[in-house]
Amino acid sequence: GFGVKLGIDLPNESSGFIPTTKYFDKFYGRGHWSGLTVISMAIGQGEVLVTPLQLANFAATIANRGYYKIPHVVKAIEDTSINISYQVNHYTDIKKQYFDVVTEGMYLAVNGGAGSTAHIAKIPEIAVCGKTGTAQNPHGKDHSVFMAFAPRQNPKIAIAVIIENGGYGA
């Protein structure tokens, strides 16, 4: 769901931005950029732009071990049919077994002790899985980013939080 609109039931949704080789060829000139030019994108930096909703959707995709439903506000309206597209599972191409490793890392980020980057998000008796991050801000102090889902098994909620000028994710 990065770089495209998810198709939510609210107006003015943004697609964010995931640059392509065509973008870099235009920006730097064909043959004038390399892997070193774009390596920061591997950790979600550089030219990558994602919306908070896309981050929450990403957390939901990890929680569901490889699929998401299009986020939507309206669950039901009496005597009215809701668009069926909000009930369809959208699958990634990532093999399901890889999600267990990522989920474990996210669990430890919250529950691994005082040295964990997201330990402040720990909730007694709820297995929260989370990931902190820092969004570069060319106009001032960087933004703090946090995404999570809970509980670890049979998740019911996924969130994304951005704190403007928070400095860093933790």
C-alpha cells in the first residue's frame, strides 16, 4: 500500500511516494545514480513518503501475517449495503513464515526491557508489538514515528502515531 492510494472511504487520501528508477533517471540523469544514491530508502528514509494511514495499514498487514483489508470508517449503515471491497483480503507476495520473525522483533521492541526502543508502549497483560522510527524533516527537528498492533496473537488493533518535531522514534 505504499506509493498508492488505499481506496479509503474518506476524501482527499494521499498516495505518499515511492520513487522508481524512472524518477531517479529524471532527477539525476540516466546512469548518474547507483545503489549508494538510494540506500537510505532501505530504512524508509530519503525520498520515501508514507502517510500515517499507510503505516497503520502496514502494521495491520504484519499483524495479519501478510494481508490487509482496505481501511474504512463506516462499518455498517442500517438498510444500506457497504462496498464489498472493504471486506476483501489483499495479500502481499511475502511468504507467511517471514512475518513470525518480524512479529518477534516488534514484540521485543516493546517488551524486551528498559533498553528496548518502544518499552514505553508496554501494556500489562496485552502483548503489544511495535516499531519506532524517525522521519526526516528538512524544515526543523525530525518527527517521531511509532506503529504497533495488539495483541500479538489474534490482533484486533493496528495504529500509527507521528509526533511532529519529536526528535526521534523512541
